[in-house]
Amino acid sequence: MQLHDDAPRLAMPDRSQAVAAMQIDRAGWAGRAFARYDRAAVMRIARAVAEAAHQAAAHYAEWAVRETGMGVVEHKTLKNQLSAHPLVDFYEDLDLVSPKVDPDRKMVEIPKPAGVILALTPATNPISTLYYKALLAILSRNAVIFSPHPLARACCADAAARLEAAAVAAGAPSGLIQCIANPSVPLVQALMASDKVQVILATGGGPMVRAAYSSGNPAIGVGPGNAPVYIDDSADPGTAAAWIVDSKSFDNSVLCTNESVLLVHAARRQAFERALRAAGAHLCSDAEVAQLRAYLFPDGHLNTAAVGKSAVWIAQQAGFRVVPSIRVLVAPITLAGIDEPLSKEKLCPVLAMLTVDDFARGTGVAQMILRMSGAGHSAAFHGKDAQRALDFASALSVYRVVVNAPCSQGAAGFATHLAPSFMIGTGYFGRSSVGENIGPQHLVHWTRLAWNKDASVPFADFSAVRLSYESPDAGSRPAPAPAAPAGVDRDMLRQLILQELRGLTGGQK
């Protein structure tokens, strides 16, 4: 759940449509120019954008919390920082720019960027998602237009402008990174259906993701999380509890990779409860569980007012008090499934906890939870039994299982060696097109020149062939930043300028 589909229905004046149309055209020009840059130039621009993002990480963390009312400034600062230089570092050796010559297979592969990316960003993780998608676009030589959640539009617009300025200063074409100033559901739907958009990166609620897939354009969407967590009898209760509380309280649990339901082996129940309390969790009484359930799911759906709020605040709203140091509320339940709303996804520091008699029961309940919500997303296992960890992962309809690590950061690639990502692919289980953490490689396709495999037919000699689009010294000089690359339709350009002028003069010719 990312709240993009709960956006206010803003008016869509003709002016907004006209400006958005011009932004798409500008992005198209920028993308075509950028597709001719060599890898040295691309990496120089990516590093410049990452540095601009890093320098403003705390600034936008504070702004995002102030504008949306969700999360923790210090934690959002860290997420923003992790979405800058570490992201570029992770993909340092992934070359999506240079053609590849494979003499053994008698094949040449030429990378082809998608073109114009429409990127939806949620209110829960607005800036870190914007940073992440902007750098994915740059590393794959694409242009990107952001459609921010209306609750975070001001901080996102400013951040996109900052990254665009850094990119242009490093030699990128103008218009590579843009943001819709006045997002609305009708406008976003129109943009998703535009034949000038090549791919949609949809991070948002279920309806918005489904709209992206049904737009007629290629889309990469992600589904909701609802991670079940099995605490095996081979686990160390103190270590597992510390990881889980740290993870669930991180940024007040707005990451969709956060833990949702704890499945505790009966042999470890008492020791694990003591460890949870020591780590900063409050174990709710039966009466408090009922109050939490009523407040968080008043009509069977998550109360969005609780998203990204602290455990202390939520307890107060639900009608009971906890000490100010409490970071997570743990609600013991007796069953999981559609009859227990607390076993659904909760983008706030509230955990459901269910005792299971053995490993088989824990695995079965975990799969039942995923069938209800979170299929394809994430799960977690705490314990030392390698066979059980493997069996747990094999039995569940998910594409990532975090073992002995905080799930929020682990599934997102920040506490494990998974790819760092703010788009967690849910694959076929979650009715998505990709099952891994989304990276820049998903925004590039390859044209392949394939020679006759008959040994008597020689492969071409590429020793003297220039494979890069740019001249050999392109990586050592600033690249041009044209408003429109050579060959643009001048009549179209004049019409667009006239359209903008009419908008500025109230429609008068």
C-alpha cells in the first residue's frame, strides 16, 4: 500500500494538460539526445546528480515529513542518502551504455534506452523514491517525468528541479528530469496513456498500479507488502527481537518491506515476548488489541490517518497510553486471515503476533497470510536451521525471504546484498511483470546482431569499428545540452511555443 490511489481529486484545467504535453515533448527531445552519450558522460552525470541528492538529503527529509505528516526525519534522511551515492556505487560495474561484442557467439548487442519514463512516487517515501527513479533513468540513459502524490508535490517538485539542475550542469540535456506541478488522477491517467511515454514506473496503491498496467503502455508495477515473519525455535530471541523492533519502527514503518505478522514457535513465545519488551515494544492486552483493531481498521480497511505515525501517537488515538520510549505496538492475535484485519498490511509501527505449535503450522499460516495480501513480495525467517529456512522460502509465494536481518531494510537491499530498491517486484505471484528488485537494467532493451552460426561464415572484424555513438573524447568533455536535438520538427516546435504563449496571455492570439 503506497497511498497514490487515495490522492485528492484535483481539477485538471486545460493549462495543466498543455504544460504536461510540453513536458513530455521536452523529455522526448532530452531522451533522444541523452541516448547518444557514452558511458563516461553518463556516469559523470549520475555522480553529479547523486552528489546533489546527498547534499539535500536532510533538507528534503524534513520537508517531506512536514508536508505529508508521515515518518521520521532522521530515518528519511538516511533513506535519501542511501538512494544517492550507494545506489550509483551498486551499479558502477553494470554497463548499460556500451555495445557488446561476443566473438564466440558471433553476436553484437546494442543497448536501446526506453525513452520517456513516467514515474509515480508515493506520499510514504516521496524523496527517496524520486532520487532512486531519477538515478535509474540516468544510468539507463532515459528521460523521466515524475508524477508525485499530491500530499508530497511541493517537496518532490523542488527535489526534481534540484536534480535536473545538477544533471544539466554536468552536461546533460535540459529536460531530462521533470516533475508534474499539479498532479491529479485524470491528468496522470492521460499521461499514462500517452503514446509519447515509453514505460511507466508505478509505485502506488493497487488501483493506480492496475491503471498503469491497463494504460496501453509498458509498465513496471509493484504490489503491496504484508511480510510474515517466522521465529524458529532455533532463533536467538534477543537478537531477533532487536532486529524486528528496529526494522518495524524505522521511519514509522512506511516501507512496504516492513514486518507485518510475527509467527512465533510456541517454545520461544515467553522468551521472545521478554526480548520484545527489552527492545522497546509494548505487548498489548486483549482490551488494547480490540482498541487497536477498531482504530486501525474501522471499516475493514486501514485507517490512513495512522500511516507513518509513531507507536505512542497510535496508542493514544486508539484509546490507551504507553510510555514515551515505546517504538512498536505488538498485538497478540489468535488467528490470521480475512477475519482478522490485524493480519493485513499495516504501514505503521504495529505488529500482529500469532503463536504456532510447529514449523509446518508456521509455514502454512505464512502462506495463508500471503494469499490474503502481499503475494510475491517479502517474508522473513529468524533462526539457525538452514533446512527450515530453505523449506520456508520454498513453500511461500514470495520472491525474497530475509534471513536473520531487519526485513524493512533487508528486502529493500540495504541490510542484505539484494539490489537497493524502492520498487520491490512482486512477479507472477503478485500479478507484476518483474519479480526482482527493480534496477536500471529493466529500462534498457538490447538490439542483437546475430551472425550465421555456421563456422564457415566468418564473424565481422570489429577491431577498428567505433562502437560508441559519441566521439572518443566524449567522456572527458562536457556534453552539449540542447533544448532540442538536431532534426527536431521545427513546425512542431513553433506550435508548442505558440501554445505556451496563448496560455500565458489568456488564450489571445
